[in-house]
Amino acid sequence: MPKSFISDMDGVVYKGNQLVPGADEFVEKLKRGGHKFLFLTNNSRHTPLDLRRKMKDLGIELEEKHFYTSALATAAFLNMQKPKGSAYVIGDAGLTKALYDVGYSITERNPDYVVVGDSPGSKAAKAEQLGVPILDEDAFKILLDTGTAPGEAEAESDTNPNPGATQE
């Protein structure tokens, strides 16, 4: 048996609120064998504490250190890009807590980043309220290819009469 394991959760350990058959025995085998293991999820809604409690309700006792969410990965990535920055968050507690935990402030006013997680409701409407441009597929491809979204250069020239010069 390998020394370490990384596994998805939803559909592998549980489906909805039902344990996948054999998952509890597998986790116990990992624990008894002293293996390092981590459960990953691309769901940003929940904190590791939430996931620990869910697993406990399903009959598996784990520590919070055994869970890594997309919210934790997002917070770590943003903090590497701009330590102690700010974000406007369209998401749930898992995302906001992860950002707070790395020293980010949550704001609607001039955030460094707009972070969109897994939450109900219209993300597009919230983005429009902030004046965040919404890109269609073609515009997104242009952004990826050039580093500039269509209309960005025109918007800069409207606000900066001397494009290329920095504004103070």
C-alpha cells in the first residue's frame, strides 16, 4: 500500500449524505497503517470543520487537517499573488473564512480581486452591480491570448489622456 493518499470526496467517500460502501473501512485502514492522507473537494462552500462534522455524521472520525478545499487553494494562491490583499466575494462561508484566515479583507469597495465561489443566486447580477465586466467565450479567449480583455485599452484611454504613463 502506498505511503500517502489524496482522494476526492464527493462520489468517492460519499454521495450526497450517504457513505460509499467500503469508504469507512478504507479510511480506518489508512489511519491504522499510519498513512498520510488528504481529501480534496472543489466545493468552496464548506470549511474543513464542516467537512469533519459531515464525515463524523457518516461514521468516520477525522481531523480538519485531512481536508483541503478549493477555497483554501484560492486563498493560498491569492495570498501568494498579493499578500494581505482584499477581495469582493461571491460565495459562502468556506470561501470567506479561508480568505480571512490568510489575512485578506472582504470589501465591496475597490477590491484587489473578485472571487466567485459556489453559491446560489446570480453571480452575473452581483458582478454587474460591481461594474465587473462579463466576458463571453470569445472575449475570454482574447484575454487569455493577449492578457487584455477587449475594451480594456479603450477604457484606459478614456480615463488616462496619456496612455502608457502611470497615474498617481
